[in-house]
Amino acid sequence: MLRITALTIFLALTNTVLSECTDVEGAVPTLCYDYSDMKFDLDPDACKPSVIFRKFKAIFNAKAETGERCKGGVKRDAMALTGTVTIDGSMLVFHDLCVDALADAASQLKTTGWELGDSDIDLGEFFDGSGFLNEETGNFVQKTDEFMKRGGYDRFLTIDEDPRKNEHYHTSEESYQAGAAVKNLYQEHSKSKYFSAPVGNFEHCKSNTVMCCWGRDRQYFDGNGGCQFADCAHEDPGDNTDLCWTEENGEVFPYPGDTTEQDLHCHGISWGDDSDSGYDINSSAKWNSLFYVSMYDHMYKRGYVESITNDSKIAGDHAMCNCIEEMPPVARADCNEVVGITNYQVSFDSESKHIKIDPTPDTFELSFQACEGYKFVEDFSPEDYALDNDSNELRSEDNDLAAFVFRQYLEGKIDESHVAIVEETLAGYRKPEVKNSDQKREQACQAAFEKKFPGIKYEEKELTATNGIDV
């Protein structure tokens, strides 16, 4: 699937007249030199107009050394090769050709299921926050140098990369094999095939957004969360959000402060609907992104497990990962997106007499990264963004789910209905300052609570049998 742009259409229209063009003002120029032998390669981060023009200029200069002059110089032939009448137009064509080449490579990927080998992983249990992966304590991965940093053999009887051999919080065979399966799926398939939807309701998310929230850390020596070698019972993940409230049996339970909730961690993904904006790699790879966030990056690498409401002190019953509209309201969440990377081959198309850019075969792969979004700007619309996507009003914000959803809205990949659903759960959607301030998160939660439940105090309730809750 190729990205259709105004420039692509323009090129198609000019193809039929290039051979008849003359050097009259306002007309597409004819080529000075023969570029039938033009070929060069580009690395994934080098398919940019400035790089392409610089490499083309070197080829042009080499041909000019033969003594044949070219009126208009390198810019003239750049315009001729792109079918444009301005050098700025040529640069835009270079950009579009790179985008189209990447989309072409991405569209050729096959789809696969979540191939987890012979492990005993039940994905339904896992996403719910139950089962052995969530309930056990012990490492999935560890390095021997982490033991040496903490006293070596003076402190530990066994130092090994195999977590099943640890004398304290040793890993069960079941967890070990599950971890190996997750690692293999990440290394062998997650970057080269699109994943299908896992079990559950994920395909039917009205918000186009999934969020995971964890309440426990089961793995030590990874630099994340509170789990330590000698103390990993009921330890918390790294804190990046606040729980606002939960609901159960028709009653609402606010959670101001962090006395009860302690440290919590939320991380989400979001994707666009099919649109005319081009091939959306992040949308096509949304289930790869969910796998990366839930199983690989947070469980396998950091040891984050269990739903927030697995904690007996917190009311409600929410899954660990679900459509965001099914999750409890929180102040904010980190987020992940998927981009594509490939090498490129630049050459001359003898039929069209234009430059062409193709993806280098067998070099495309999916890459997981912290999402890139925009801080929320009141009343800034997709129409404003279409007119000026470099507006001084927009400020970039990385690794923030609200900012990424706002970016997708501005790009026309989702609409106001999606945003409204997300905003019901992310209390700080319109308040970018919540990312770096626990006090601001608390204020955002309280404001959202008082708006939804006027007249009810934002103060914690004691869980008792009178609430209809087992305590």
C-alpha cells in the first residue's frame, strides 16, 4: 500500500509530458545529463531530502567535470528528476518517495499469532492479572555481574544467569519457560511480523487505546521497582501515576494521596483508524506494541505484574490490561508506539525518467519506542494542524499516552469520540504538567472526581463488609 499525496498525483500527471517539455518559464525542465547509471544506498536514518540532494549533487558534479555545461545547474536536474518546477517541490518529492518506500516495505509483512511455544501461558489469565506469571515472585532474567556488585560469593551461595538456581526467591520452572518463550517471541517474530489480536476484548476497544496498570514488582536486580534480593514480598513497581478512584457495587472509592495505593505504574498504546493519511505502521503493529509493553518490556525485563485491584486494600475489579475505557481512572500513563526502519536504494527509473527510491529487500523491521506526541493545547484542532503542523503553539511530549492520543487526533487518525473516551480515564489529559509532578497528578484526580461526582468528598473510605466487600 503506497501513500497517495498531492505530489504523487502531480508526478503522475507530468509523466505524460516530460519528454515534450522545453526550458520555458514555469515548465518542468529536461535533464542535462544521463543518470541511467545512478545508484546509491541509504541507511534507515538517511532517507531525508537534504541527504538525497547532497548525494545527488556529488553525482551531478562528477558528470559536470566532463566539460558539458548545464544551464540551471544541479537544481535544474533535481527538478527534472522529480517532475517539479521548484527546488522546494523537489525536496517534497524526495520526502514522499522515502515515505512511500517505507510504507511499501511495511505493507509486505505477514501476520502471525502470539507464538509462545510450549509454555503454560494463558493469555486471558495474564491480561486479567492472575495466573502464575502474576502471582509468583522471582526473576525472568538476571546477570551475574549484578550479584558481584552486591557482595559476590561473600554474600551469595549461587551466582548464575539461571534464575531457577537462586537460593532466595528462586524462579519456578513454569515461570522460567514462560520467560524464555516471551524472549524468543520478541527476538524472532515481534520485529518482522504483525501480530494478530490476543484473547479478550482488545479488538473492540471503542477508544483505539489499551492501557496496562501494574501494582506489584516480582523481579529484582533489574533497576526497576522496589523488589530487592532479600525483600521482594509485595513490592511496588516504579511510580509514574496516581489512582484516582474505583467503583464497586454502585459505590465510588476515592484514593487521594498514596497511603493505600503506594507506587503504581501505567503504560498504554493507541492507534489510528484507516484513513487517507498513508500507511500507518503503528496501527498495523498495535498488537506487537501490546506484546512489547505487557509481556516483554514490563513483565520480562522489569518484573511488573498484577492488576491494581489485586491489592485487597483497593476496591473494584479491573484487569491488568484492557481497553482504556474499562480501566480505573488514573492521572496519566506512559506509552509506546511502533515505527518502521529499513535501508533504501536510490536509482533512476528509465521509463519515467525520474528518480526512484525502493526499500532494500530483507532490511525492514519494526522498532518499539517511547511514543512521540504533543502537549495538549486548548482549541487547537486538526484543521489548525493541517494548516500549520509546525505551529509555535505545539510542544513535543514523549512517553505520554495523553500527548500521543492528542497527536493522533490532530493528524486525523482518531476523532473527538475516541478522545472523549480516553479523557474519561486519563484525568490529566488536558493537564500536561501531571507528567512531572505528583502534586499535579493529585489535583487532576480530585478535579476529575469532583466533576463526575459533585457533592461527594474526595476522601478515602475504609473498606468494610458494609460496602459489600470482603475485607
